[in-house]
Amino acid sequence: MKDRLMFQNAPHVRQSESVVTIMSGVLFALLPIYLMSLFYYGARSLVLGICGAFFCCAFSAIGSLLLHEKPVPDLTPIITGLIIPLLMPADIPYYVVISACAVAIFVVKLPFGGTGSNLFNPAAVGFASVAICWPELVFRYPATMQAIEIFGESTAKIAQSPAYSLSFGAVPDYNVLDMLLGSAPGPMGATNILVVAACGIFLIVKKAVNWITPVSFLVPYALLCLAFPRISCSSFDALCFELFSGTIIFGAFFMLTEPVTSPKRDFGKLLAGISSAIVVFLFRYFGEFEIGFASALIVMNVFSPVFDAVCENILHAFRHKDSIIATFKSDKVRKKLSDNQDIKAEEIKEEPVSEDEQEKNAEVIEEIDLSEKEESGEEAVQ
Amino acid sequence: MIAEKEKNGFKESLAYIFSRNPVLVLGLVIGQLAAGDTTLQNGVALSITYLLITVPVLVFASVIGKKLPDWLKIVSYAVLSAAMLLPSYFICGSISATIFDSLGIYPSLLAVSTVPIVFSSKIAEKQSPAFAAVNGLCISAGFAVTAILLGAAREFFGNGSLWGFKIAEASFPAVKLPFWGFILLGFMAAIINWVKDLIKKTDKNPDGEEERV
Amino acid sequence: MTYIFQFFTMMLTALFVENIVFTRAIGTSWMFYLTKRPKELLRYVLLLMAVTTVSGLIGYPLRGIVYNSEFRHVLIPLLYIAVMAIVYLAAYFLIKKFLPDQFEHFGMTLGAAVFNCATLGSLLIPSSERLDLIGTIGYGIGMSLGFGFAVIMVSYGLTRLEYCRVPKIFRGIPIALIYLGLLSLAFYGLVGHQLPT
Amino acid sequence: MSFFVKGIFLEQKKEPMLTRSTLVMRQEFEYFDCDFPDTPVEELSAKQIIELARLAGIVDESDGKMLWEKLEKANSGECGTLIVDAIDDEPYISSQMSICIHQPEKLALGIELCEKALSPEKAYIAMYRHILDSNFGIPSKIGKYRVKKIGGRYPAESRVYRHIPKGKNSVIVGACAMLHLARAAEESRKMTSCFITVAGDVVKNPRNVEVPIGTTAEKILELCGLTEEPEAIILGGSMTGRAIFEPENETVGPTTRGVIALARSYGTYSYTCIGCGRCDHACPKALSVCAMRKFAEAGKLDMLQQYDVSMCIGCGACSYVCPSRIDVSATLLKAKKQIEIAKKEGTL
């Protein structure tokens, strides 16, 4: 019996949910999107996905070999590699996908320390870098319902995407139902709004993704689009076109919610969602091309520690509520007294007392919990 | 005694070429390289300009710098380095007539970079003129190595050519944008760190364990 | 009214679209210097703004003389450096006379703060783009605000990098450069895709 | 908005232990002599009760202090509330609750004695009632004392302190100590045994046992039987106890609450923190756990102090929820100790 005993630290029961289950949930949610693009564009979309996933894994393995680190079994490169092709048209050449994967792994992930340390969303940076390099390939979308050759030069018919027409203020010639079902041309995975939204809701139900992030992004974005429409048609249609074109819905569920680069607390997530809605809107409204979402995401990733710091400061004030109130009160007392008495004598008398009070309060806080809101709520439950 | 000190000093100033590279290790003239150094020709032109600015300013600082009043020092260095743009304009013009047009404002920004302004007043004033000249040469050599390597790499990947001659088809035109300049410089700096690590390992403790964090 | 509108358009353009650090790649060494000293940032941005405004005002009538010269690539920077020298000397003696305790504090770094790439760059760009007077000043103010903005963004990232498991060979300058590159990539998304030819 | 959400939902796994009665290990009882053997229990004075607790050597199992010292301290001033702690909020552990369910009369007698000693304004029993485990009935009254059900999420013990009216001398005593006090008054028995939960997924016959103090963990496990060899044996609660290697040498004391044998240790995990922020939401003290773990790894003690690491109560909620199975709680407790040392040395 003795030989088998192992050392382990304090909580001896652990949650059954682990990184692997969360990540496989995301993988599982990406599958239906690939099936839809298989239906619209033929087998090439699947091959693109496999290519992206394979090369991301291979690049991260090579990277960990170069840095003399122990390779870790990790699902995040697969997710990155699967998300990148979904942002691109179905007839994209393979080398574009591979170089996006290379940028995502070699520039964004490895130098910063691999999974868990990357400061930027790898898929967003990979996509943005190739979109800047080959815009004529990345933003030329084929028409739907045609099988595209798996290898070689694509001869697919090209169609104008709704996001492109919106960018110069024209009304897209598709109706809302087309856009919901995904028969409008656009990025391979981001056009099937219904499927994408269903997969996102699946992720939320599975708790792989916090519901606050997509909601706090989509609602303010929709409000902004209603307030400042780019095209002249009925406001409902304009809203639908704005929301369903480009990668807004897909990004809200799959890219904005990446755990590493987003704020930690729910309140921080709310702030980040609202501000990224504003930044995405500005980038799409004034920016010259359709990579607005990806580049706005990169800019917002910089500020996620700021939102964390805001939350921490609020909570810090709450934790030290009693001592803060005590110092405030003692200040008031001092002021009242100093009005009446000689100021200099007052200062000498009062300061040690107030310090004592602070110390006492600090001791009290150790024992007594802080938030009264919570307490009243719980007593109601009981 | 003094000679020995100078000898050590020479060794130190040689380090500016590699292990104390002004761009990759000290992080000095990054912006001009990242934005301006998009082809091999541009790299060469920038290196020549940098050489022509750095050496005279450092020598000038070590010869006359101490005798000038405080308020005149930096002004004189800045004006001198801006004046040195003129000879470099003629020399670089012989490479290609339009090179200064393609470089835009970046060669003139070299005139107010850290080495001619800060380095001269803080370090070069305390050195002998010959030593200051060697220092300047080594710094500009370190700059030139970086600029030429970066320019060649960006021209090759961006246009598939070298010194204007087409040699390959492959093209990745975004490499010429400033952000790829930053990223490539970052990777070059990482390579320098890696080589330094290797040298340290083989030199001092061949089987000593590296600390891991 | 149109002048005010033009001024603000130019300022916002310089602040975001043509950010001095992210899209023009100017003043990086000063930026890294300032990320370690956040207290000096506000003073430096104000100084940058003052120097660009005053030098822009002085330099604007003079630059017409050298615009069409064959050696304009040399003469324009020389002109602006001369103007900056005048501004520097004026500031030097004014501070020394009227604010002696401030002079002890940063009188020595004043020279390095006036003569650097950020100041010269924010003077040269409007002149090479041939902006008018209002545009020049708006551009200069936007540039200096954009510089402060860039310093704040980069310093957030650098403090965050302290807690990342950055591989040993990437620590220090390399990771800072890669970080800067990725940020400037994001700003290119706003500018569009003007590839250099 | 879970800005203030604290704690975690835990599967309690108390079922077989609570429905079965307490198993008493064979032992010889020790008795003490006292000056007031003939006085009926109802007529004991406050001082006599405290003396009883001293003679019987009763240790409060909830904090490890001597019961008579606590009573004397509380008796010196005006006593506000008497709270009997029967909160078993950790999974498996149910020794206090099983006393409440299976030996209510004795417990009520003990509380009565204690109330007489302190004469508080009110007295109640606090029990943890998990939302998911509603099968077993928690009595609403034990004797004449109200049972206050503490609901909600895992670290419930610290939440009891909230019900104390501020500014009055209140005392919290353990349920097992009350039982021992009743025994001391009725039978003049010394406290020689302790109540322990034996549980875990490899224990054949999981139940609450009463064993003499000083019994080894091996013997206790033999008493209940093992179905297969365990990989981890834990002395104490499943959230805060410690893993032991030598079950034949480790003995149980008056504050030990359980012996748990698990088939699999959770093992080491090669994943790093992915920054999901679940630990931040789990923390009952609303600390920024995720950031503090990074500071602790970088050795930034000043930042840790600024983020109030000293408020960590070591409940282990953060480690429980971590999907990467990082020992967050252990890291933070270590950092807390480091800060205490640094403060003593004056380096911080």
C-alpha cells in the first residue's frame, strides 16, 4: 500500500472539467461549420481545415524542438489552425493558409512563451497579416453552391460579398434569409449565421465560453449600427446586413472569447466587450478594408489587463471598505475638531488614534466577510 | 598602462559589431531600419549615411566637445550631423539616382538618432580622438551588418530580387511594411541572443546547467 | 470653422491612422526609454507638442525657400534642425532664468528631449506631404499625442510580458520588438493595404 | 453579473455516511473524579460546567482550542450569541452532522450546559445544507435549539461569522465538543475519542466512526475495509487535509475530521494556465487569484501584498475549479508564508 501512495497538494478532489474537455468542446463546435462549408463549397473546405490544423501542430512541434522545450500535448494549435481557414474564402490557395499558420505560431505564440502566455489572439494576427499581404486573394469570395477544385488553380465564379458592398455604402443584393442560411458569398465559415450562432450557444451551454463576452459585444455593436447606419434601407435590414456580414458573429463566439487574451472577471469581460464593439465599429466604419474585426481584436487584446486592473481596484476598495470608511470618518472628526481647536495641537493628538483604528479595522476584516449585498441575497434563499 | 586600457577599449569597441550591436542589442536606430530598410540598396545607403554622420560627430566631440559651453554642445552636434547628410547624398546618389526619394525622411532622421546626440556628449567627450573614431567605425559597422542583412532579406522575400536583379518568383510583399521590419529585427535580435548563449556555454561551463525560469 | 475642422481631422489622422510609432516607425528608442519612466511621459509629450508647434510656426515660411532646391533632402532637415536649435536655446535660457529648480531637474536631458527622431519626424512629415500651416500644426499636435498613446500601449504590454514565460533567447529587446510589430500590424488594418511599391 | 459570486458548488458525497449510525471502535473509557458527583445535571452552576470541561480535557474540534478556555474567555464579558458549529461543507466529511442526526438528545444536553455556562442572548446550531443534496432530512430543531441552515456554495464556514452581531462577545463551539461535555456531565467521562469520517471511493464500508485519539490511519481504514489499494490517503478534509505516505505512523488527533482513501490521485498535469479566470470567480474572498499566481511565480512579493494575498483563507476553491489542475491554492499559501517571514525580517 505504501509504495503506491502519491504526494498531492491540498484540494484532493478536483473538477472533472479540464483543459482537454474545454478545448475538445470548441473543436466539436467547429465541426458543423466545416460541414456547412462542405455543403456550400465542396471538399476543398475540409482539406483547407485539415491543412491548417496539421501545419499549426507541425509548426508548434518544430518550435518547441528549436527552443529545447518538452513538447506538450496541446489542442490549441489545432483550434487556431481550424479557425484561420474559416475566415478566408473557400478558394484560397494553400500557401496563404500555411503562411497564416506560420505567423500565428512562430510570431504570436512561441516568442511569448507558448500556450497560455500569448498576448494576442494567434488566429486574428495570422489572418490579419496575410490579409494585408494578399488582399486580392483573401477578399475575393467565390459564389456559393459550387464545388471548387481541391487542388490547383481555382476556376470558381467570383461574387461580390455583402461586407464589401457595405464598405462603400451600397445595399447588398441578398435578402436577410440568404445571409442567415449562408448562401451569400463571404468567408468560408462565417456566412452560415444560424449554424455559427447555434455552435456558439452550444459552447455557452457547455460553459467553454462565458456568455457575457459575445452578448456584451453584439448588443452594443447592434445599437451602434442602428445609430449610425452606413446604407439607406430599412433600419432592420441595415442592422441585419451589418451584423451578418463579415466575421462579426463568428468572431464574437470563437475569437473574442479566447481565454488567454481576454479579461478574467465577468465585469472586465463586459467592459472589454463594450469597448471592443466600439473599436470594431470604428475600424469597420472608417477603415479601408474588411479586416476591421481582426485588427480591432489585436488592439483590444492590449487593453485587457487594464480591465482586469479596474476590477481589481474596485474589489480592493470593497475589501478595505471598513478601513476606508474609518479613515474617512476620522478625517471628518479631525476636520470638525480642527475647526474649533488649535490645528497644531489637534494633529498631534488625532493621528495616532486614527492609525490604531485602522489597525483594528484591518483585524476585523480578517474575520468578517465584506459584502452585505451577497448576505441579504443568501438569506432570502434560505 | 594607458596603452593597455586603450587595447581593452578597442576590444570593447569591436563588440559593437556583434555582441553589443547598436540596433539589435542596444535597441537604438530601430525605427529607421524597420521603415526605411526595404531593399539591399536602401540598406547600403542607410549604412553609408550612418557612417558619415557617426564618425565625424564622435571625433568632433572628443576633440572640441570639452571646450564648448553646455548649451552649445548638443546644438553643434546636431547641426554637424545634419550637415554631413550632404556628402552622403552625393555618395548614395551614385548608387541610384532616386535612392533618397525612396528612403523619404528616414536618412535625415539618422542625423538626430541617439548615437550622434546622446552618445557623443556622454561618452565620446571623455575619449581620445583616435579611440572615438574607432568606436564610431565599429558602431557603424554593427549598424551596417544589420541594415544589409535586413535589407537583403526583405528585398528577397518581398520582390524576389537582390540589388534590383530578379532571381526568384516568390513574393511576400507585406515584408516591406514597417511591422514586418520590427518583427524581423526582433527575430534577428533573438538569434544574436541564441549565439551569445551558445558561446557562453562552450566557453565557460561546457557541462554546467543553465538556469531555467 | 472649416479651419477648425481641418485642424481636428489632421490631428486625428496623425493620432490614429498615421501614428508616429506604429505606422511611421519613428522615435522607438525614445519610446523604450519612456516606457521605463512613466512619470516623465506627460512632461515629454507636452515638450514634444511645444517644440513641434513652435518650430512648425517658424519653419513654415522658411521652408518655401528650399522646397524646390535639388538638395531638398538635405536642406529641409538642416533647416528644421536649425529651427529646433533656436527653439532649444530659447527654452534653455528661459528655463534657466525663470525656473531654476526645474532646470536642475531636467536641464541636462532637455537637449536629448528636443533633438530626437520623434520631434524631427513630426516636423519633416508634414513638410514632405506639403501640408498648409493649420495642417502642419494639427499634424504636429496629433503626432505628439499619438506618441504618448503609443508609449502607454507599449508599456502595458511590457509590464504584462514580465509575467509571461518568454523563452530565454527572446527576453528583452527581441520580444519588445515583436510586440511592437504586432501592434503596428493592427494599426495597418485601419489604414488599409497600401503596399510600398 | 457574478462580480460578487463567491465559492463553488461541490458534490457533497455524504450519503452513505449520514444514513448509517456512528460505529464505535472498542475502547476503554477513562473517568475523572470530581467534587460534585451527586449534583444533578440540571443544577450545575456555570463555574462547575467550565470546571467539568477542564477536567474532561475537551478540545474543540473546530479550531483545536481547549473548550474551557474558550468558555471562560466568553464568560468574562457579556455573551451575545452561542453558535454550535455543525457545518460540514467539505465533501465526504460528515462527523458533526451525523451527531446532530443520530445523537440529538445528548447534543441538546451539551448545548444546554454550555448555554447555562455562558447565558447568551440566543443559541443556535449552524448546519450546512447543500442545494443538490436534499435527500436526507436535516431536523429543524434539536432539543429546543433552532437549526440554522447555511446554504450556498462551498466555503460556508467563514460565512457563519457574518451572523454574529457586531461588537458582542460571541462564541462558536463544535458539535463534537458539546457531545463530550454532555458525556462529562452525565458519566464523568474524559474525552478520549474523536469522531472521524472514513470515506473515499475505495472504502468498502464508508461511515462515521468514533475512535480513540491516537489510533493510526491504517487501523481506521482496516476497520472499514478497502476494496482496492488507494493511491492517495488523506488525513483531514478532502479540500484542506494533507496527503500522507505512512498510514501506519500517522495518528488521528482531536481536530482530525476524516480519513479519506482515494483510488486515483489527481496526478500532475502538463498544461499551463490558459487564463480562463475561473479561479477569480471561485474565490470566496474575491481576490484576483489568477494575477496573484503569476506574481507568486515571478516572486513579486510587493505586488502580492498589494493584491491582499494575506486575506487568503486557503479553502482550495481555486485549485478545485482550475481546468489545468494547477496547485493555485498551495502556491498562494506559500506566498502568504513568505510575506509573513519577510514582514518579520523587515525586508518588505
